[in-house]
Amino acid sequence: MKSMDRINSAIDYVEAHITEEIDLQQVAQRACCSVYHFQRMFSYIADISISEYIRRRRLTLAAFDLLNSGEKVIDVAAKYLYQSPEAFSRAFKSMHGVNPTHARNSGTQLKAFPRLSFHLSLDGDSEISYQIKQSQAFEVCGMKTDIIWDPDRNNTQITQFWDDNINSGVIAQFHRDIGLDFNTPLNAALFNYTPSKFSYMICYDSPAGGAPSGYYTLPVPPLTWAVFFTPKHPGPETTRIVRRLRERIYLEWFPTSGYTQDVGPEFEIFKRANDLFVVEVWIPIARID
């Protein structure tokens, strides 16, 4: 079964069980990967977490039920697994802009989040450059924040975090505190993924004597990594190019690699040559049994 077929099979399972408690282990099994890997893959290719997809689909179908049947709000709420009519009303209004009791009113505008279906389009992309590497345990230190999962704001939040630390002088001070030349680019760590948020860290390897006080430290255990390389590009193109590389990693590389994503932080290593950048995307991996 091709990679897109496996992902679509997972979506089929979600849709068939949308009024039940959905077992993500069963969803991931249909995509032939671990739950952790499926959650990461889905978020990158759909621009939305799997839990948010399920929430929006349930509220979409709930609106159809209210429009096309005589079901009571309390029964529709229970059908889509809300613990109370009040909780359902809050979620419904958050998505549709109106209370469920008003959904049947003539002229009421409602929103529909469509069922997803994935199709692979290579669009003339070149080969994916990568290496498999092993590392011993190490530690990075730096500045950390939490990024709220929002497909429209993820990159904006990250850019703002960099800008805030640059403009406040924190990054310049960090270079001095760890004895790093100011022209050396810092890196990024992405970790602690949950359905609603993840941690993002501007970081560098901790000095031999340990991280200076006041900075967040992230210990990394021994891991095997798949390291992917972007082509050389101008700095302003970095966000778009890294985003596209990550999509291709999950859609094209993982399904045929014999590996699945392991639990652990991911890194984006920024390297500069004159006015051009190359980004290395480090993802922890494990062999598929």
C-alpha cells in the first residue's frame, strides 16, 4: 500500500468512528507507524493536529445534524461525546459563531470543515539529501518558549520569539555567556509535542563546564538520527524551504525508509556561508521491526 493510501486509510478509520472515542493506536496502525510518528506526520502535512481535526469534524457533523434532523441539542452533544450541553455549546459557538440553538434559524451561516484526503504531488522536486547518524548523550542550552498549535500562527510565533530575543539583546548576551562567536548562527530544538502545543528552543551545545545559569537546559539521550539538508538559500527563504523539506520527509522519505520517528527532540541546525544558508533537520529515528 502506498504512503498516501495508508494515511487515507487512517482518515477513513477516524471518520468511521467519529461518534466514538477514537483510539489513536488504531489510527496509527492503519498508517503503519507509531502514534507519536503519526501525530507529527499529520500535523506537518495537514497544518492541523489530529485532535483538532477530530474536533472540527465532529462540530461540522453536529451542525449538519441540527440542520437536517429534529434531534435535541442535548442528544447531539452526547452523540459527539461532549460531557454536557454547555461544553458543546461553547465549542459549537467557538467554531460556528452561533449557539447550537440558533443553527436551525433561517439564514444562519455555519462553517464546514471538510474531510481530508491526501494525494502526493512531487511537482518536480529534486532528490532528498540525508545521512543516518548516531550520537552519544549531549546537552543544549538556551531560551525556551511554548508554541500553541495554530497552522496560521506557528511560524509567526516562532519568528516573534527570535525577534524578541534579538531586539532585547538576549541572544547577544547568550553568545557571550557560552563563549560563542557572535557571527555563529544559533540552532533550534523542537520537543514536548502535545496535541495543543510544543516547546521551541533557541539553543546551542552547552559549554564543557556546563550551561550558564539562567538558561534552559535540554539533555538529549543517545539516539539515531536522520539528518536532512536543505539546498543553499537566502535567509528570507528559510521558513518556506524548511517547511517544504519537512513535508517531503513525512510524505516521501519515511514511508519507504524502513524507519519510524523515535521519541526525542528534533533540531534545526543553521549553517551560513557568505550570504546563503543551509539548514540541517535532525529527526530521531528507530528501525521498524
